[in-house]
Amino acid sequence: MSWVEIFVRRPVATTLLAVGLALPGVAAYVALPVASLPQVDFPTIGVSAGLPGAAPETMAATVATPLERSLGRIAGVTEMTSSNTQGATRLNLQFDLDRDIDGAARDVQSAINASRSLLPSSLPSSPTYRKANAASGPILAIALTSPTRTQDQLYDVAFTTIGQRIAQVRGVGQVSVNGSSLRSVRVECDPLLLAERGVSLEDVRAVLQGASADLPKGFVEADGQRFELHLGDRALHASDFESLIVRSQGGAELRLSDVARVLDAVQEVRNAGSSGGQPAVMLAVMNQPGANIVETVDAVRALLPRLDSLVPSDVDVRIVIDRSTTIRRSLREVEEALLLSVALVVLVTFLFLKSARSTLIPTVAVPVALLATVAGMRFCGFSLNNLSLMALIISTGFVVDDAIVVLENAASHMDRGMSAPRAAVRAVKDVGFTVVAMSLSLVAVFTPLLLMGGV
């Protein structure tokens, strides 16, 4: 007895086997990640550091170079690029495809800690890193508008409340806030007045630094206890800085307002955004390398309604750009094409064979084969994307061709008076080798594409 006769003579077992192949496929289809293209993003981490006022040449020599030397010793780094602008350095590290992004992030943090002693002591804060590719575009753009609040107030809401919560979502690599900057006190010195009064910029800087420091003014010791004295006189607003004494000579006091213009503003006054003709602050959400875009977008969308209680009532939070929309639409069109091709196959089979029983064979064989393939895709970690769906359409043609060839041969034997079970076994014996050889030749054609990698 050949292996074909086993399936012919045991229809119940064959039916259960088909159901056993189809059910995991249904569960896998629901759980498969969705993307526009196979996930072939290289594990990428961006490192940034800032030194306000430093020239690009200074940033390259004193900040970028020590970081590059330390980060270059990390295993698995395939490419490292850096860019230096006024007061900022950005490095982009690309790792091997098989490198775990979380493990790479730990190595990057260790390298940053090791290079801290080589960086300028005036660096306001340690360099930071993000598990996101700076060259890739945002998957979501969220706009914050308000009819009553200023842009710096909107920036504070976006930076301290919404941005931090979105950054905690699984799959989000970085959330950048644009359109304004943090609140700051700006001191615009008049060089002519400074020269006239004999005051240097270094004198002004020292006064500002002393007014901004939140340090104890002294301490009191009594009965073995020590108490620090804080006056709470740290300058926070422009009015607090205006009265600062820059120089005192001969009983005459020169205040900061005499030689400079002090105003409440933001750190970067040349940064502004708008949405729908209204002043706005924008949040750009970047995904982690390898993260599923559709799942990440859905998670962020589900989070936003839960943030309503934390956002002021006069602030409108609206999604203005969503990259997952085109992904969903393109996948839906490919799925419709797949369903249409299966329907046309069933219709053509019925028109030519004029037998509902014969038409039932490809009607069952094609969905079972597709669902079993989907289960294999889930097991191998593949995603449901345009390329994998196109591959399913092509493979559907293979299944239909094979089924029609065997079915037509079996129908010809039945026309000569042979019973259906014997005709099925005879048809497989007649064309089985040819069908397998054709399928293997087609598989050999597409195998190089599979070996290119990517899921």
C-alpha cells in the first residue's frame, strides 16, 4: 500500500489531519505581526551629547572623539557615524543583524560611563542613547494645540507628561518633541555697555552661575547634629535675575539690568511649529529596530485616551501622521487579491469540470495549504507583509495547478469506469512524480530570495 492509498482509504483520519493543519493556521494568522515589508532593520542605537555654545569643531574634538574611541570597542558594531553641530554631537551605531538590541544598549551605556572622564567637565549632563535609527522616519506624529497656552507651556506638557509615557510603550525607540523648547531665562548682553562699564562676559557668567546654583549657604552644628541652611533664593524668573549685582565699586552697584536685557523665554527661540494654522508642539514617535510598526502604533493609540486625565483640558492632542495607515491599506489590497484568486480558481474549476464534488477539492485544498503555511510562518518568526502575501499568492498557484492536474487525471479515469478511490490513487501514480518535479523546480527558482534573509 502506497502512502497515497492511506489517505484515500481513511477519509476520517485525512479530514482530521486537514483540520489539525488548519486550526493552528487560523490562530497564527491572528497573531502574525504585520508590516509593510520584511523586518530587516539593523539593530541601531543613537548616542547624543550637548555642550551649549560649543563650536562644531570643538564638539568633534572634545566630545565625539572620546565617545568614538570608547564605543568603537563594542563587539558587533558594523558601522559608526557621527555628526557635530553647534553645541550638539550625534553618533549612530549599527550592529550585526543577530545582535540583541537590549544587550547592545547595555554595552553602549557601559562605554558611555567609561568615557565620562575623557569628556569636558563643563558638559551639563552625561551623553544619552536611544534604541532607534536616526535615519528612519517617525511612525507617528502627534500635535498639541491650545487656544490659551503658549508654545513653551505646550512643550512642557509634551516633554514631561505625554512624551515620557509614550516612550515607555513596547516597540517605541525614541520620542522627540519639536516646535518649541524648555522654558529658560535669556540674558542678552549689550557689548557696548559692558565695555563702557569695564565688565567682561566672564564676570556676567560667574554672576549667573552663582544665582542659578542651589547650594546651602552654611550649616549649624549643635549637640552632635548638623543642620544645613537653605535660603531658597535661587533665581528662576527674569525679574529675579535683573536685580543681580554684577559689580559693586565705591558704593555704586551695577546690576544686570543695566548692561543686559533679561526676559523669560525658551532655550531655542528659533524653533516653532504649527498644525492646522495654529501654533503647535509636535511629538515624533520612532520605533525600535525590528519592532512591529502596526502593533506599536496600536499601542500608542490605546495609550492616548488614558492620558486625558493628565493633560490639561484646554490642550488638544491629535495624531496628524500615521505610517501604519498605508501599511494596513496595502496589506488589505493584497489579501483581497488573494481571496479573489482563490474564488476565480474555484469558479474556473466548476465551469470546466461541471461537478460540484470536483470543485470541492480545490476549495478545501487551497485554504488548508494556506493556513498550514501561515502556521509555519509564525513558527519561523516571519511577518505578514506585502512580500510574504505575494509569496502566498504565487504558492496558491502552485497548489491549484497541482490539484487541477491530479483532479483532471482522476476524472479521466472515472470516465473510463474506474471507481473514485482507485481513480485517485491511479492519478497520483501517473502524474505524482511530474507534479513534485515541477514544484521543486519552482522552489529552486525562489530559494535565492529566501536566503537573502529578513522576515
